[in-house]
Amino acid sequence: MSKVKLISITIKINSFNILLIGLSFVFLTIGNCTRNRTEITLESLLNGSLYTTSRTYDTTAIFSNLGNNVILAGYTSLSNEATTFKTAADSYSQNCANTTALQNLQDLWKVNFTKLKSIEIVQFGPAVQGGYYETIDPWPTSYLSNPADTSAINEFIVGSTTINTSNIASLNKLAKGLPAIEYLLFDDGTGNSSLISICNNLTGRRLSFLVSLISDYATNAGSLKNAWSETGGNFLKELTSAGLGSSFFETKKLALDSLITQMVTVLNNLVDKKLGYPSGLNIASGGTIRASAIESRYADASMDGLVANLVSLQVFYTGNGGAGISDYVRATNPILDRKIIFQIEEAISKSKQVSNLRISLTSNDLSKIRDAYEAIRALRITLTTDLSALSGTGTSTVTGDGD
């Protein structure tokens, strides 16, 4: 049933009296959605009235810090780790009496996976337009296909196609990148995950294919870094000069909107794809638990990646010692700023309580998963209502969980 309430209120903002008379708030209750998931809050509407004031805030320092010290620094770190990974793979020599070298490759995969998740928040510019991110990791955009495509990988290995740079580059995205590398390093091809079994099977074309995949990954990670580097494609300048001559971000508002949208997109992925769907907690899952649909089903690094996603959002927001989106929010609504900071910390804390997503799902132990899910979902609601109203960003929550 719809409820209509008329409110007359006078608010003083920055020495200006704004008279809001006869505001009509229409709260629609749809299906079994709870009221706080569907109503437009008074705070959200008042934040919108602050938008004109907030437009005067100079966001240049935010773009400079996030561009240089977060995004480019993150891509540089990823590229460096990818190079280390490639060097180790190139020098790998099978010795199943001592699996230290194989264990080292597995550890390096985990390092690279976490590094990638720490910069996954950046889904604009070269990552998307250049097609680099999907090549490195197709999982976020193809989670229903559940990369890696192990059938395609195994067919290639037993086939006769020459394993070289061009043939690897032309492979379907689901058969390469970090998910495919994970499969080859953490599974022997028959479902056995023991180091000895993996080592014994990691020979011939299977080993050559793995080494080539890691090389292709390192090349793409390096290309992505170079696309942002001042000595390369210099996409960094597009962000740091937003509204000051940038062709990609003609106004500062476009750049700010994009950064806020990145945060919302990360939360959408966490709620809808990485937790809600495999855990059976969102509507799209139909209530079915799918332990095999987690992001890292062979290395069991799903929660490490999820926490890295949240920490990257925290860095985007706080600036990690430099100017961040928090500075912009705090200048106009310090209460909202504190709320967002608290909710980010809460989401990280609750997520860290889930040590192994696959084991929790297979044992039907959902309590801690549900706590993390709800904490992340609460943060998403705040960003898509209150923060979006404050900034005038047209972010939305297009999901399968009823929000």
C-alpha cells in the first residue's frame, strides 16, 4: 500500500534558509521488500539540496591523488608481480620429489590475484576500452559462465594447435587469464588438488600452456600499466586534468561521478555475484547454494579477493593518506562521511570473519556469510541513495536481491 506524507520544514544550510514546503514523500512497498529498502530518505533529499553547494568543491586534488597514488601505483604493483610470476614460470622445472617450485607458483598466483582485486575497482578507461581487464580476468563480467572454461582448456592441451603467443592471444577469454592459470596450478585436471598429483600431471603441453598463459597475463598487466603511465598512453592525465582540458572527462563532475560509480559497481559485484549468487542469498540465485560458482573455486582465495575489493573501495573513499572522496563528502555532510567510513569498516570486518567461502557453503554454514552480505548491502544502499543524492551522481542498484 502507498503512503503519502506532507512535510513542511525549514533548513539552514551555509547561511541560506531553504524552505521546503509541502514536500510529498511517496513510499511504495513492493512485494516483500522492507520499507527501509524502498523509501527515499529525508536525509537523501536534503543531501540533494546541498548539491549546488557541493559543486563548488575543488576535486582536482582527489583526482591527482587517486590517479597517481592509487590507480597508477596499483597497476604498477600488479605489473611488477606479474613479471615476477612470469620469471618463476619460465624457470620452472618439474621435480615432484620436491614440490617447492610448484608451491611457489601457487603462492605467486595468490599474490597476483589479490593485487588484481585491489585494483579491480577501476572499470573505466583502458581497463574497459582497451579490453585489458576481461583478458586478465573474465570472471566479473562472465560469472554465470563460471570461468575458467576447463573443457576448452583441456581440449586445447590434448590438441595439436601450436602453443605460441598469437594462438594464446586468440583464445576465448574464458580459457585464459588468471582463472585459467588457477585451474592449471591448483587442479591436476581430474579434480585432484594434491601438490604431488598436480606436479605429476604438469608436464608436456599442459606445462607449456601454463607458462604461455602466465606470459600472456604478464603482457596484458604491463600493457594496462603502460596505458596509464605518463611515458605510455598517459590516461592518467585524462583523470588528473578532468574539467581542465581532458577529452575523456570534459567536466570535473563527470570524473567524480565515474569514481563514485566504480565504488557502487564493486559493491554490486560483491552482493550479486561474489556472495549473493553462490550463497543463495539473492533473488537471482533462487535460494540455491552453488559452492562451485565462487570466484576462486580451485585456490580457495575468494574471500581474500573480496576483502581486497572492499579495501580498495576504502582507499578510493579515504584517499589512503591523500585526498579522497571522503574529503568531498565531509566538506558538505560530515555526518554522512562518518556513516560511510563506519559502514566500510564494518563490511571489511564482517567479511574477514568468513575464512573459506567454499567450505562454509558446502557445510551450509551461512551465518557469517549472511552477516558479511548484509553489511556490504547496507553500504551499497547508502552509496546509491545518500551519497548519490549528495553528488548528483546517477548511480543505481540494478540487482537480483530486491534492492
